[in-house]
Amino acid sequence: MAAITSANIAQAIVKLVAADALPALMGNLIMGNLVNRNYEPVLGQAGDTVNIPIVPSMVANNIAEGGTVTTQNPNLGNAQIVLNTHAEATFQIPDVTKVLAVPDLLRIYMEPAVVAIAEKIETDLLGLYAGFSANPTLGTAGVALTEGVIDLAETTLFGAKVPQSQPKYLVVDPSSYSALRQNVRFSEYRTAGEAGVNALINGTVGRLKDFHVFRSQFVAKTGSSPVTTHNLAFARDAIGLVIRRLPQPLPGTGAIAEYAELGNFGMRVVMSYQPDTLAQQFTVDVLYGKAVIRNPFGVQVES
């Protein structure tokens, strides 16, 4: 049996913090859970470029009896995503040994840090709205969303040949979600069935016009009088989120790091001692890049 030392206790504390970090982060993500995530447990540095292959287009040719096939040379598309965001949230714990004795104390410290990183990722992904230029912008600034606008958004994505097997998402701000929830047909079970019950009683829109509808406080807003709300309708492959591992601290520097990795997502947790405050410092950080990778697979829906 290995001896209990200050070194392996410290490592155990960092592992405990890392184990709690990622599930909490995933639970606070909306956009981060909907887009195409690309994660590999290889070290990355800020500024690195990752190439994302895009499926090429091909056509079907009619071959006459006795004829020959028509050879095609499809070009594999490529989207480049730069790892240009190193998001971190740092906090200190005066008596770190209490974390081992009182696990709930760890969650009290961890949740604000994890939520801050989740909010940063959400804001960045929703800020990509301007990259969707292949389809015309729908809706009107300052005007509540209507069923007709959502119908047109779904028709637009169908016309862009989004595969039927790929779910479509609509992420809107709280006011737009409220407007959708007040669809007059939701008030009658005979006109909306179970969907009306969910909207009226549970407060959830669920699915509308083949969209899985979500709301977020971080939908981008621009201008004034009226304010333009940039809601997004998209399929999974419209947006790419690339995450890479950050390197371990240099040995002998007094810092210990662990990785938390789950479901194409990963982050680093670093513990170090701060002599000025006589406390243990924890930094939760993640290196990522984001970009529009299939422009026709998304459309702005203004309100």
C-alpha cells in the first residue's frame, strides 16, 4: 500500500476538483451541447489552427447499357478554426483540507467558476450570428417572433439540404421564447395537444416546426430603438467548437494539474499555493476556438 504523503493528497484534491468541474460545466451549456464539437486529448497552444474536413458534393450520373462510369474528383472542403480563446476562472480556498471532509463546500467554490466559463463559451458561440450570410436574414428587429417566421426558417434550412437525420435547433432570447410560448393554439389541447399542455403548464416550447427550441440569456443584441435580437436557427454542423488540452505546469513550480474530459469536451484544473494569501489557488481553464463551418446550415432570425 502506498504511503499517504502531502504530494498524493494534493493530487487527490485536484482530481476531486476536476471530477466535479466538467459535469457542472456541461449542465450549464446550451450552445456548447448543440454544435459540432471537436476534441482531441493532444496539447494545443493559443493561436494554433485546426482543420475541419467538410463533406464534398457529388452528383449521380445515368450510365447507359454498355457504357462507362463518370469519374468524379470531389474536393474535400476545409474549415479552419483558430484556437484563439483561453478562458479561465480562478478562485482561492483558505483551508483546502476542508474540501475533502465537506464535499458540498467544493461545489460552493466550483459552481461560480464553472458557470463563468460556460457563459463565456455560450456568448462566443451565439456571437457567430454574423457569419451566417448564405441565407437571407428572417424576422424583423423589434417585432416578436411568429409561427410563420419559424416556419420559413425551417423551410430555408430544408432548401439548404440539411439532412433529415440531423436535428435542427432554434436558440432564442427570453422575450422571443415567451412570445413563442404564447402561441394562441397552445392554449387549447384540441389544437396543440401535448405541446400546448407543456407550454401552458410546464412553460416549455419543446419542438416547433421541426426545431428543438431553446432559450438563452446570451443571444446577441445590437443597436437601439429598436434593439435587434439575433436569434439563431441552425443544424449541428453549422458551427464548430474545437477544444484542445492545455499543457501541464512545469515540474517543480509548485503547481499540480489534472484534466477533466467527457463527451468531446475537456478542461484543465490547476492547483497552486499563494504565499501572499496563505491559500490554495485553483484555476479552471479551457482552450478553444469556434467558427461557422457550414454557412448554408444556419440562418439569423431577428426579433
